[in-house]
Amino acid sequence: YEGINASQDTILATIGVDRTAPQVDASGNVIHWGDPYASFVGDPNGYREGAQYGSRSGYGTYDTAIARAATALGGKVLRADERIPPADLYQAINQHHPSVVWVAWQYSPHATTTYQAWDGRVVMYGAPWEHAVTLVGVSPASVLISNPHGGQEWIARGTFEAAYAMFDQMAVILN
């Protein structure tokens, strides 16, 4: 969108990848893992089944790591935070500023939990139904999403807003 052409490998190298396996309790719940605000946590190739991958493999990264990488690669970040109201996103879109947003997979909210990162931060966690998409358009009833798993799609505002609320309204608004 901004005319910056960076490969996925360059972006991941800029974000950083923490492949350290999570610590889980007897029920398989994550209790300690990496900090997705600092780097990509898990396997950037995604979730994989099998003993060689442990109980969890692919996970993700959050707003501060994405904002840091965007800036390092020449982008301009207008805002990166949690609790960014949908109205602020819609205003940004109307000013031609796309936003990376964290939502529930297939826009169907699920319960989240938390774990403590190795650095001590408490992290909200919703794998495997956590997903990031880019908000690129808005109409009175819908939002236009650029989804890496299916291309562009129009989603009803109410559906989007419920899925967006799941991860504390986390977003990165780009110039």
C-alpha cells in the first residue's frame, strides 16, 4: 500500500522470531511462552500437528512488534495500541490509512485466556482462532478486509466489531 516491497523473510527478520516452545500445564494450557509484543512467537509457518512440534507450534505477533517492523522498513505508523475504538479505525480508513487489526478467526469470537511471557508480561492469548487482517475500506454497514486467507471480503460492522473486541481492540494504523 505504501510502495514498500519487503519479502516475508525480511519482515520476519525485522520482527524477530522466538521459536522457544511454550510451557504448558497438565491440561495442555499454555502458562509461559514468548512475548508477541516483542517478536513473533512460535513457528511462523503456522500451527502443525505432531509430536515433533509439541503441544503448540504456530502463534503470532502483536501491535508493537508490527509497528516497529513497519517503521524499520520505511513505513509510517500513525498509531499502534490496544483499545482503539472502531470509530477511530473508520476515520483512519476514510483518510486512506489502512489498519492491521487483530480479530477472531472467521470473525467468530471465542474465549481468550492469558499466560505469562518469559519476560514477565501478561499476554492475552486466543490461539488457534486468533488472526490478523488489514482493514482497507468502510461503508455505513460493512468494512472491507484484506484477509491473507482469502483476499478481500466485506464484513458486517457488527460482526467485525465483535471479533475485533476479542483482542482488546488491538490495531496498527498506517499512513
